[in-house]
Amino acid sequence: MSDAAARPLLEIRGLKKSFGDVEVLKGVDLAVRPSEVVTIIGSSGSGKTTLLRCVNLLEEFQGGAIVLDGETIGYGEAGGRRRRLRDAELSRQRAMTGMVFQSFNLFPHLSALGNVMLGLRKVRRMAKDEARTLAADWLNRVGLGNRLDNVPSQLSGGQQQRVAIARALAMNPKLVLLDEITSALDPELVQEVLSVIRRIAADGATLLIVTHEMRFAREVSDRIVFMEKGRIAEEGPPSEIFGAARSARLAEFLRNSGH
Amino acid sequence: MDAFLAQLWIARWPLFDGFLLTIGISVAAIVLGTLVGAVVGISLVFAPKLARLPFVVYVDVMRGTPVLVLILAAFYIPAVLGLSLSATQAGVLALALFAGAHIGELLRGALQAIPPGQAEAGRAIGLTFPQLLAHVLLPQAVRMALPPWINTGVELIKGSSLLSMIGVGELLLRTQEVIGRNFMTIQFYVFAGLAYLLVNVVLDTIGRTIERRLGTR
Ligand SMILES: Nc1ncnc2c1ncn2[C@@H]1O[C@H](COP(=O)(O)OP(=O)(O)OP(=O)(O)O)[C@@H](O)[C@H]1O
Ligand SMILES: [Mg+2]
């Protein structure tokens, strides 16, 4: 018991990632404990999105390791050489994390219900009725109980993003990755999405968040990580990161992001 | 006019048989061509570079060759290779290969027009590649490709008339045979032309209806 509680749910060790010749992640170490909410901040191009995409195995990476719930993900060893795992393995490991994208990426040919049900049916292999009930339940929780049969084009941006959150959360992932999920929304729709995340955080989900909403980050996070040029430059509790004692670079970043 | 109707009555069964064969050939060709086209289209987008090459060559060759040449090739080449295909089989083969290239190409276009975020969202929930294809990518691609697919069907119906050149008794050849007996050249060609037109208008209407339905979803 104490062992499991002490063990981080996510452990990133020395993660290195290049696009061609350009090294974008230069050795990132980060651990996230169960039910912890960690927010990554940092200027544009610092590698925040790339880091999340590596954790969800949407990107390959060249060095380091990512361990999720005790399992090294993405790569294995064959004949002493590091090898990317096969499609079926990657899919299984991806299903352990949920991801919500900046651009929603809902399936346009499926209703809200269909979007949430697809993974439950095909990945979790639930019976249709069970999947439908669970999907409707999650859509209710994000305030869309009356929108089950609408296709994405009939929903506002905020509603679409809430469907995307339901789609990710209904899969009961161990870890949820949120990449600037309010950046594509009109200002008046931001809060409805953030309040859903607050509730999920309060319910004990483990969240790794990238956001430019500094006030939200401060209030919802247990820990803030400041990334700069592919490295973690600073990390600590919100009070510390947003408090007075901080490095010049972090101070400048926060000043530029209007904090 | 009476004389034409009298001749038409006499020729009704051969013409009807020819009409049915035209439809049959076209349906067989679109079904086979769609199967081929599905493999070609998916391979063009997702196969490793080297494995893609034969499909690229296939599409280019088929699209660069007149249909009549394909038909003649399908008729004469298998015989040289010791395969015995009937004229109808050879004709269906040629039309299916032609359709396969076109459908493969339009499926490729449709698949590539899907935003990359779709595949990423599918992968993020843990779909395997076949599941991603079946439940996320193909449903969207098929919707996009449906209007041009119907168009390919129309092309096949028209193209099937070329099989008269290798002696397949489809509508055009039957019409020519009837004309050979009664010399009512213009009347019977117009009649055959109207029959082709009718089928294509029906197909077109079906296509538009489906398109409209999908558009308002
Ligand atoms: N597919 C790609 N190919 C090449 N370079 C890429 C690719 N994706 C990202 N990069 C580069 O990697 C670096 C990190 O990008 P990333 O998207 O992770 O930054 P970010 O911190 O999320 O920035 P933002 O705040 O603007 O979203 C950038 O320099 C970017 O140009
Ligand atoms: Mg980003």
C-alpha cells in the first residue's frame, strides 16, 4: 500500500526528442504522483506540447524513458537494441492515458454519444448498452446531457471541448493530458471548460496540464513546472512559482504572460 | 414511327438481354474496382514508401491508358499467357482495373484530406491502426469520396459499351446487330443512347440524394 502510494504514477527520465537535427527536448525529468495535478508553463516553442505527445506515444523519442504505472512505455529491447513497440502494444499503452487537444479533434461523423462510446466499445470492449450508459453519464457530468445526439458541427467550441473531455475521461485513464484546451475557445467559453477540469481534479484524477491560463494553473495545480528551451528550468508549488522568490527568466515569462 | 415500334417489338429480347448485360458488367466492374481501389487507396497513404511504389505505377499506367486499349489488352494478353478468359470476363477485368485505379486515387485524396488530428484523437483513445481505419478514417473518407465514386460508376456504364469491340453482347453490340437486320440506324442508336442516359440519370440522382443527406447530417 505505502509502496504503491509512494511510487510515482508517471516517471519521465532523461527524455530526449529531436525533430530531424533539432533537439526539442534535451533531457526532461519529471515525476507525477497519483492524483497529483501538475501544470507545465513556458514560452512558445519550449517543448510543452511535444512532451505531452511523447507521453501519449504520439511522437517517437530518441533518448530516456517514460514509465507509466510501473510499465516502461513506447520502447522495448530486442537483441540489446532499443525498439519502438508494435502497434497493438502502443495502442494498449495509449489507452492508459487520456488526451484532450487544443483543437478538440472530435470525430465529425459521430454524435457526442458516438464520440464517447467509440473507445469504450472498441478499446474497452464494453457491451453496447453499458457503453451507452457510461457515455451518457459522462456527457451529463460535463453538462451536455441534452446534447447526446448532436454531431460536433452542431455544438459550440466549448461544448465540443467538453465532449472531448468526456471522451477522454470515460475511458478511465490513469493519467489525463490536457494541452491548452481552452486556447481555441472564445473568451466567454473558457470558464465552462475550466470548471469541468476543476471538478475532475477535485475528484482525484491525475492531470498533466499545459496552459496559458495562469490564474487557473495557480488555483488547480499541486505543482507548477516551468519549461524553457526543452528543459525543465524550475518547478515547485504554485505559491513558490508565482511568489516572489523566482529566477529572472521565470519572472520575465510571467510578466510577459500578463501575470 | 410505327415501323420503328414494330421493329423494336421484334428486337425487344436481344436488346433487353444486352441492357441487362451492360448493367451486370458495370456492377461487377464497380464492385471489383472498389475492392481494388480500397487496397490501392489505403496503401498509397499508409504503406511504407517502397511498398507504395507498385501502386503508384499501377495508378499512373491505368490512368494514362485509353480504356479501349485496356480492354483489348485484357482480351489478347491472357490468351498469350495461356489463360483462357471469355470476352465478358476480359472486359470486366479491364473495366475493374480501370475503376480500381480511379477509385484508389480518389480514396487517397479523401484520406489525405482528413485533418491529422483525427488520427491522433483515435490513437489517443487507444484504437489500433485497423480500428482507426475502420471507425474514424474510412467513414470520413467514404463520405468525401462518394460523389466522385458515383461518377466512376457512370464512366463504367459508358465504358462498358466499348466491350462491343471484343464481341461482348452488351447493349451497344445488340443494337448494332438489330440495325444490321432492319437498317434503322438512327432510330436504334438514339434508342440505345436514351437507355444509357436513363441509367446514368438514375445513378446521378441517387448520388445527389446521398450527397444531400450526408451534407445535412
Ligand atoms: N512536427 C514537428 N516537426 C518539426 N518541428 C517541430 C514539430 N513539432 C514541434 N516542433 C518544434 O519543436 C519545438 C517545440 O514545439 P512544441 O509544440 O512542443 O512547443 P510548445 O511549448 O507546445 O509551444 P506553444 O506554447 O506554442 O504551444 C518548436 O521549436 C517547434 O517548432
Ligand atoms: Mg503547444
